[in-house]
Amino acid sequence: MKAVYSEAHRGHDPQFFLLRGVVSRTTEQPERAERLLAGLRAGSHEIVAPTAFGPGPRARVHGPDYLAFLAEAWDAWRALGDAGPEMIANVHPVRIPGSYPAGIVGRLGWHTADTSCPIGPGTFAAACAAADVAATAAQLVLDGERAAYALCRPPGHHASRDMAGGFCFLNNSAIAAEHLRRKHDRVAILDVDVHHGNGTQAIFYERPDVLTVSIHADPAHYYPFFWGHAHERGAGAGLGANLNLPLPLGTGDADYLAALDRAAATVRAFAPGALVVALGLDASEHDPLAGMKVTTDGFRRIGAAIARLGLPTAFVQEGGYLSEILGVNLAAALAGFEEAA
Ligand code: ZN
């Protein structure tokens, strides 16, 4: 299948990562995209450059305050004169309603959920390029491709309408879904990343036209902790259009594929015109985050199960971190899809 890729991701090279009080180098590194690209080449997929769509696709998902913040953030941070090499907030307006601040430190706290989304000089440009990559894959599907793949970096599914978090800034999967919505009345998003797609869920939580389904490690003990529980089913007009399938840490192929069967049944019942797959590969048994134990053959079978839905499908890369098998698992998932399609 056609695979969309831009080298612009390299401008985003975050360093800081805080886990259980320990600071280390982040796992969301440019090298991830190199390994995913190697997997695409091994699978003989046709690599295509993204179309420059301008601000439209990201503005259909994210709010103007947030987009203005991302665009201005680095220059305002540098202008402080005594700030560090990456933008990381030290305060957030959590769970008590507050007012939008004027200064960059306050805006940073307002628009970031955690310490895992450091902003550097090239972050906004890379995130905008990833949004174009996602929209281009969606456009290929609108133009008649059975499926297309978007090699997005930074990833997107933890970003909500006006907040970054968990390595994510612009929600590429949501952007692809909104792009597909321009033609299709109903679109489904199936998130197979090991982490719950909390940003995607939040964006569409009250929407009846976009089904969000996520299979992930149980948030009782795993990021993003506060969202991703089975009782979160949508609200208002969107009630019933959100399905969470939390699984125990360490889940392997058989139980994962059983959950995927449930997810697929929900997608079929929704009868969407097109599908976005938020394709995290971090449920791998070899992923450094060690949340689940899905094998390479498991990823092939995940791809096949998705193909059997019979829908025009845009794959959008989410997580999946540095292991020897990252590109191999991508190739397996896409090959499984193509063999069953
Ligand atoms: Zn993840």
C-alpha cells in the first residue's frame, strides 16, 4: 500500500522523560521513524510525500488558542531569557476551573497534560508535517485506495482539542478521521496502541458520527491512568459511540485477538464508511515499555482482522518504541492486512 512519510519529523528531537521520579532520555526519538521506514521498505510499500494542506486539517480538530500557543511557544519561551532547553510545565490547572493566563509559563501549563510532551524549536513544524502525513493518507483513501499508511511522528492520540500530552501534540488519527468525514457520514477509529487513546476519546466523546474504540493496557495501572476505563461510553449525542477494552498488563496474542473481535463487532454494528486505525506497535513483547506481549505473528493477525472489516482504511502511526523488531512488526501488520484484504 502507499505509505506517506516526511523527513520533517527530525526537527522534533525531545530529550526529557520523567518516569517514577527518574529523568532519562525519552523513548520517542527520531530513530523510531527510521526503523519504521525500514519496515516499509522491507514490505515493498510505495513511499509517497505528504500534500501540504495548510492549517485546515489541524484546525478542524484543535482549538485556535491551542494552535496559536503551539505556533508562538518556542519564541516566547526563549524570550524569557532564563528558561531551559525544552518547554516543560511546572504547574497545571487541574480539576478546578481556572482562567486562561497571558504569559508563556501559564499557557504551557494550560495546554500540556504531563511532562511527556516537551516542546523544542522544531516541535510545531514537525507536528504540522505529521498532520499533513495523516491527512494525505486519508485523502488517498478518499481517492479510492483500499488502504494507506501514515508514518506520523510525533504521534497524536494523547493530544486532545487544546492539550498536548504523552509525546503527542496534534491528534493525527483524529485529523485523518475528520478528513474522511468530509465524504463519509460515519467514521470509526480503532486504536490498537498499548496506551488508551485518551485524546481521541475526548475529541469525539459527545459525537455520534465518529466511533472511537480503544484496546489498551488497563489504565488502573498504566498511562494515561485517568481515562480508558470500560465505563467510559461517550456522552450526550455520543453516548454509546465510545468503547474501551482495557486488558491486563502482559496480555498476549490470544486474549488480544479476542478483544479485537469484540472491537470489530462494534465497528461493524456502527456501519462506518471508512476506518482509521491508530496503529501503535507498543503492545509488542519486545517494546521497551513492556505493557503487553503481542508477537510479530500477532501483529500480522491484527492486520488481517482489520482487513476483514472490509472498510477503506487509513493507518496512522501512533506509539511503538525502539526495539530490533519495531519495523518488522509494522511490516507484519500491513502484510497481514494486505493478505486478507
Ligand atoms: Zn502508546
